[in-house]
Amino acid sequence: MADDITDTSQTVAAGQLRAFIERIERLEEEKKTISEDIKEVFAEAKGTGFDTKAMRTIIRLRKKDQAERQEEDAILDLYMAALGMV
């Protein structure tokens, strides 16, 4: 009887593991599709004449709150001043 319980537990655990793996695989596929879509949008923007490097910087900055951006800017200004770049 203990063997039956162990076998059942292993079967359930294997089923759960398989379900998690399959969910992750589906999400990875969706992520790949979204990544390809983003590349296409950047290519379209570049074809229109926009600077995609600047666009990526703006997107990265918009993800941060104002205090975080200000802190980064202050550190960057400090380092640039230390190197005589300003």
C-alpha cells in the first residue's frame, strides 16, 4: 500500500512538473513572438528616419521613476566632471 501511495505521489509530481514545463515553454514561445514584433516596430521606425538607439534609451528611461532617473543623472554628471568631460 505504501508503494501505491509513493507511485501516486510520483505520478502527481511528474504531472505537475510537466505542466509547469509546458507552461514555461508556451510563455517562452510568446516571448519570442513579442520580441520579433518589437524588432519589426524598431525596423519600421528606423525606416521612417527615427534613431532607434535614442528610442531604446527613452523606453529604458520611461520604465524608471523620476527619482531613479535623477540619481543616475547625478552620478553620470559626477563621473563626467571627474573625467573632465563637462
